[in-house]
Amino acid sequence: MELRTRLLIGGEWVEGSDRFPTVNPATEEVIAEVEEAGTAEVDAAVRSAREAFEDPAWRDMDPHRRSKLLWRLADLVQENLEFIAETETRDNGKPAFESAKVDLPFVVANFRYFAGWADKLSGDVIPVSGPFLNYTLREPLGVIGAIVPWNFPLNIASWKLAPALACGNAVILKPAEETSLTALLLGELALEAGFPPGIVNVIPGRGPITGQAMVEHPGIDKIAFTGSTETGRIVMRSAAESLKKVSLELGGKSPNVVFADADLAAAARGVTTGIFYGKGEVCAAGSRLFVEASIKDEFMDVLVARAAGMTVGDPTHPKTRLGAIVSKAQHERVLSYIESGISEGAVLRAGGKPASVDGRGFFIEATVFDDVKPDMKIAREEIFGPVLATLAFSDLDDAIDQANETIYGLAAGVWTRDVGKAHRDGRRENAGTGWVNTYNRYEPGSPFGGWKQAGCGRDLGERAREEYTQTKSVWVALD
Ligand code: NAD
């Protein structure tokens, strides 16, 4: 494969109305100039998606065949995994280990999982009065606009594409402007797999230009969005005009709660990966650590030593575990949160400084703050970087009250050997995903999404079928 920089619309690679550079954050070099879809290209993508959706070649396609197409796409991603993973690492700055061993295998597994759903979208037969047969059908929505972020570029694209295609929709995918390259490669593989032209369109572009034009376009039936809570609000507001459906997977400030009776070595490992995996650019990052007061000093010593051992490195090196922050803007944003933590009086125990590899790149040290107070900015706002805020708690009730004191509700972790306590804590945490004695586990079959301002709707699992189908109730007179 080779890099693609043009828009994929209706099976053709076309020019956009503008271009923008995409930068390797580890070297600060421009990798490529990517074409941007303006309103005219968004409109062309919608027309081609609509035509392809209504074409009997897709609309009436035998579901077993749709399943095979998804499976074939998974095979093609697998065959090209090395090149796609390298591209993801160059574009995003994430370690090669994460791209090649975690993100891309998840993409493959996800297309396979949803290949399995394509021929199992059955409805119900409803018992009704009188001589009638009443049954329901699950029908596709039509044209899905998928707008995705830069932190797991291809992975999250697959969270939208796989179920949308399995359910028989056509898709227009807009990757984040920082990381467009792997989405374009996926578009190429979708064509090669045999999806009819126009069923998968990929149109890079900046959010307020391409994304906004998609959300406002009356020809798109649903926006499947993953990104920040702030942008989610704009998307929901703009979508109201054409009353299109939206699902929103948004930000988080997830708590990781460590009780005194936990396996502290395991908890220290889990807390470390919970915040530093993916450079902390993970929606469900365990960015607020709550430690039971009686063991806090002991636990923090272990944790700080682990954080100090997480040195930044060249993302292409297989041993690197802390890569480059995705962009200069995000680098500055994360550093400004570190400054605010210091100026508000939190105790900096590890990291806290920008870093570089061979004198270049937007790196930041693994950073741990202690003695954070609940009203500090670093305890309340999503930083989306390798910065951990630690607070103390006295007992279970105090832990839960503090953990739930947030506008978000994406995920929550708890570490304890007491099974009853784990479940009591889990039941009361306001979160779409709970992890007990583990953190950051995902599978294509397990639903993922947020409570409160972390979003609405669910990605993955059986639940995703409902996001990409609509129900039709059919009445048949039997007399
Ligand atoms: P972002 O909101 O800035 O951008 C997300 C996408 O929205 C991008 O493609 C962007 O171009 C587009 N966009 C921006 N403005 C737009 C507009 N006005 N109209 C339409 N589209 C627009 O988010 P980001 O910085 O790329 O990603 C980080 C955020 O994503 C974090 O808040 C993180 O928590 C969240 N996230 C959530 C999940 C989840 O599953 N809940 C997963 C990953 C990331």
C-alpha cells in the first residue's frame, strides 16, 4: 500500500477544495498534504452514498454476502497491518507497540465480530389481538456520517464503520484532521474487499469545515460522533436543525479507586497503564486516582517510581511505551494544565516537563500530582495527556462521593480484594464501564459509552445494532 491523500467519494479518489498538512508529532515533520472536503465535496459524498445505499446491489444484498465483505475487509487489514500500524504511529505519535499489537488487531477483530451480526439482524413477532400478524423488521438508517477523533484513529473509525455496514447502511467517514491517513487506507481496502462504490466514503477535513457541513447536511440520516464533550454539544445543537439522529461518545475524567485491602503491586501497575497508556490520550483514562488515606504514602512511593521509569521514546521503537503527544496544540494544552496544577498548589511527584527525542517532538514526561483538591482544574477537567491527579479518601462512601463528583461518567476502576466492596462500589459509580482489579479492557462484544456528559448511545457489542437500524412494525391481515 501507499499513502493516499485524496478524498474517496463514490469509489473515486478526488481532489478537495483545500489542503492541510498532517504532521509527525515525534519529528515535527510534515508527512503529507491531505485534501480537505468543503461543502461541495460533502454534498457529493452524500449524493454518492445515497445512490449506493438505494442501489439494489447493496439494498437487496444477501446478508451472508455482506457478512463476507466485512470478513474480507478484516483479512485485508490483517494482511496490511504492518504498513497501516506504521502509518498510525507516524501520524499520531503512539508507540509502535500500541498500533501494531493493540489498535490494529482490535480493528481486525471488530470487523470480524460485526461480520457475524450482518446475517443475524432479526426482528420480533408480537402477539396482537384479532386476526393479524404483527412483526418487526430492523432496517438500516441510510447514510451514516461518522466523525472520529485522533486518539485511536482507525480503531474508533472501525467502531462506527463495522456495525453501520453490517446493518446495511452507507457511510461517510471523516477522520480527525490530525490523523487522516489510516482512514484513507481503510477506504482503499473497503473498495478492494468489494463494497460497492459509494458505500464507504472517506472525506478528511477540519472539524468546523467538513465536520460541520456533514452535521448540517439534510441528506445524512445519522451522525455517529466520538470526540470532546465541547464538540459533542455543538454537534447535537447543529443536528437538531434537520433532526438527524446522533450518538455521542465524549470525554471523561474517570476515577481509579484503590482500597487499602487491594493487591497494591497490581493496583500500581493498573493505575500506571490506566493513565499513561496512549500517552493519556484515552477517553477512559484513569486520570483521577483516589487512594485510601491509610496506605497513600506507601502506594504513592511505588507509583511514583513506576511513573519515573516510563521514559518517553521514539514511537517507532518496539520497546517504547510513552510516545509523542499528538500535536503542538495538544502539547501546549497539556503543559498549561501542568502549570495550573502547580500554581493551584498540588504537589508534583513525577514528571511535569516537556521532553524530546533527538531534540525534537511534542513529548511530555509521565506526570503525577499528589494532594490534589477536588476544586482544582486538574481534578475537574479532561486533560487528555499523561497527567495523573491523586486525591485521598477515608472510606467507601467518601470514595464514591468523590469519584462521582464530575460531569462525566465514562469509566471507573476499583482495586480491592473484598468482592462485596468491589460490587458495592461498582453499583454506585456513575459510569458506562466499570473495571474491577483491571483497567482499560475492551472487546468488540462489550458495549462502550458514557453516562452524564460523557455521551449518549453505545459503541460495540450487540447494543450497536440499535444505533444503526430503525424498527419497522408490519401488520398483516390474516382474514
Ligand atoms: P474533537 O471534539 O476536537 O474532535 C473530534 C472530531 O470532531 C474530529 O474529527 C473533528 O474534526 C470533529 N469536529 C470538530 N469540530 C467540529 C464541528 N464543529 N462539527 C463537526 N465535527 C467537528 O476531539 P479530539 O480532540 O479529536 O479527541 C479527543 C476527545 O475525544 C476527548 O475529549 C476524548 O475523551 C474523546 N474521546 C471519546 C471516546 C469515547 O468513546 N467516549 C473515545 C475517544 C476519544
